[in-house]
Amino acid sequence: MIYFDNASTTWPKPWEVYTEMERCIKEYGVNAGRGQYKAAAKAGAILKDTRDSIKDLLHCNANYETVFTSSATEALNTILQGIDFSKIKTVYITHFEHNSVLRTLFYLQKKYNFDIIKMNMSKTSPEFDLASIKSQFANRSPDLIVLTHASNVCGLVAPVDDICGLAQKCNAITVLDMSQTAGLIDTNITELGISAAVFAGHKTLYAPFGAAGFVIKNNLPLKPLLYGGTGLQSSSLEMPGGIPERYEAGSKNIQAIAGLHSSLEWLRKIGIKTIYDKELALKQELIELLSEFKNIKIVGGNPGIGIVSCVFDGYAPDNIGQVLDDKFDIAVRTGLHCAPDAHKFLGTYPAGTVRFSLGYSNDKSDILRLGEALKYIADNG
């Protein structure tokens, strides 16, 4: 299989991830923090080291803590549903938010009656209009900004440095969704003053499903999303006040976190710049290939990350996806990619696009194989 669905989940994973997950389940796959024996201590040590590695990767200082969740969706819900909305009147988002943000904010808006405003984009190209955004913030100061770092539809990267700089002047809470960028774009969470940043282990961190979470400033109080056992203060009916325990009810997925632990070591060895540079080089080759075909229109913006969306004249995206899979064993993602507003902005709603998303395991031979498939589609259209 030629795999072009890395924005959904990177695949395959580094071999070290598979090896450590197998070792974990056989040797120390027990409940971390729930027992005073060697295997539990080993699981606890992996848990702590992985928390620290995430903080190191994102350049977090001692004011941040790492919280593990089962997915980025759970992480975003934990943060957004935990915020005290009694003081939130104005929320800014981008046109490119995932439904994990959109649906959660829609639910909360009905409950708390705040305004949601989209940050302005350029009228001539799919780029953020920073001068206009500055004016927006001056007219309606943000209380909360939820910002996807990179679009999962077209790969457009938001100018987080500029937007977070404006946010700090407004004393706004800032939530950065790094599902498509953690481990790919070097980002200094401390310098940006981010309140909370979400990561999805199974995407650009090259870890398995089940190992996700967020880093959070310890001065941002949240109501817990889930209530239950934490292994600490078991005599109290209240959730613990400390982070991460306050937001981590239930047993940790130590096998998935062991996989994340190994993938973070692999990332350090390879270097995230090496991975990012490879993605961008392959993306340029992919764009050049797609541009050779008159029946294909590319949609999107800046160089961004290794995601390219396009539409095919005379074909629905789902039809193209089926042909690529059935005849050429090429895996792509079609449709709206759980980001309907992005497609409305790009003019590809409601059918969506065919999305090619690259990863470290892709190479030039994959692009050549795709070229054969695209020629077949063009010749048989």
C-alpha cells in the first residue's frame, strides 16, 4: 500500500515503537502509580519520563505540566469544558478548526451564550490577515483564543507567534491545537505564553492511538471532565487539586504511553527538522506532479506542512479515493476531514476534497506510483 493518509494517523510507526509496546505488555504492562512493586515502578518511571519528554519537546518551563488523555478530542474537551465561562464573552477561532473544537464550542455556546468570531483571512489568498486580526482584537478583545496550528485540510500553518503576541496583550486564554504539528514544527510554548497546547500521539509524534494529551500552565484552573480514581487521596470524594492527577481519572494506557516514550526518543534521534524538511521536499514534488494534470485543482495556502488537498474535474472526491484504492492500492482521505468550516472557506463544501498527507515513511517512489494512477484517471475520464 502507498500510504498518503498521515494527517489521520502516521503509518507505519518507527520499529522501536512496536518493540517497546510488546515489551511493555509482557514485562511491565501494569497499573502505573497503583502498586508498590517493581513492574508498577517501571510503568511509573516510563509515565514520568514521557511527561518530561513532551515538555522538553515543546520547550515548556516549570510552570507547565503534561496531562495524558486517550485522544486529542478528549484533551480539547477537557480544556474547553473545564474553563470557567462565566467570564468568557468573546471567543476567537480560525476557519480551520476541527470538529473537536467546533462541536465542543457549539455545545458550550448554547450553555453560556458567548460570541464566537473567526479571525480574518486575506481577501486575495488563503493567508491570515494579521493587520485585520489586530483590528478585530482592538474592537472586541478576546477572552479565549482557540487556534489550530496547522490545517488538516490544506496544511496552512497559522502565524502563532504574531497571534499569541496579540493575545498576551489582551490577557486572553490561548489554546493551541497541535494535533498536526507536535513533533513536526519546533514550537516554544513558554515563549508564546500558551495557556494549553494539545498533542495527538498517533499523528506527527509517530506514536500509537491512545497516547495523547496536553501541556497546561499550572495557573489555568479547569473543572475536571472525568471523575474517579487517581491512586492519590482515595479517602476524599473530591478530585485531587494537583496537576496532572486532577484531569487523569482512571487507569493510564501504559502500553500506548510506552509507545509514545519510544517515538519521542526516535524523534530526538532523527531530529524534527529532518522530518519537516523531508515532508516539505516531498510536498513540492507532489504539487509539481498534481500541477501536470489539467483535470486537478489544488486548494490551499502557504508551504505549511505535508498536506495537499485537491479536486478532480468531473469526479466526486469519494470516487477518486475508491479508484486509487481499488486499482492502485493508494490510500488517501476524501470528504470534509471533520473540518467543515475549512471547506466552506476554501470553496470545497459540501463534497470536500481528495487529501494527500505525507509522512516520514513516504519517498519519491510513492510520488511516481501516484503519477501512474493520476495518468490512468486522466486517460479514462
